[in-house]
Amino acid sequence: MLGKKSVEQINAKISSIIGADMVVDGNIRAKEAVRVEGSVTGDVETEGALIISSSGKVKGNVKGSSIIIGGSLEGDLTSGGRTEVASTGKVIGNIRTKSLIVDENAVFQGQCIMNSEALSTLPEPASSTSETEEQDSKKDNNNNKWNKR
């Protein structure tokens, strides 16, 4: 559930609103809070808060100081602070955040990293095969050599 104080503070500082009947094809960058009530196809990056309302849809990666998802997001999310997926929210993608709240009936499909150190030091995955998988594969090959009769 959204805290009254935090929502009021965020609403007071919103500088950009994508209206419910608005469709944006392209990336959005802002210094202050952004509220999405319409549809955005592209990345959304803000130094302030990001709110995707229940009618809002974003297809792309999002980044903000704190993020509230009430609509749908198809893409990765990065937040330096708090992330909340409301009961009407749907996130299909990975989340990197310091704090995560997922309300009942919300949808989240992906992986989540909740560590402030990981946000700044974790590199993007370079390939789909990790060193651990390669080492496990080599172990299996060695074990199979001895287990065959």
C-alpha cells in the first residue's frame, strides 16, 4: 500500500506527465519526477521519481530514484531507492533496487537484485553461459568418464 506522505511528496514534485491519451515512441529523460498515464515505447530515465499509473504502459527500460508501478512495464527497472509494484501493477523484466514492495495481486516476472552495492558495481551480463555453468559441465564430463563401464 502506498504511504500517504511519500505519495503526496512525489505528486507535489512531478514536472512531467504523459497523459492517458498520449503515445510516445522514443526515449524520455528528465531531471525531476515523471508520471506516465499513457503509453511509452522506449526507455524512461529520470533523476527523480517515476510513477506509472494504472492506465500507464511502458515498453522499455526505466530508471529513477524511486519507482511506483501501477500499470504495466515490459523491460528492466533500476531504482536507487524504493520500488513498489502496486496491486494493479505488472512488471515483466528484471529489477535492481535498494528496496522492493510487491502488493498482493501484483505481477512480477523476472529476477530481482536488492543490494545497494550491487546497483553500482554489478556489470551487465556479457554472455548467457557463466563460468559456473562451464565448470559444472567440465565436472560432468570428468565424472562420466569414470562412471562408464
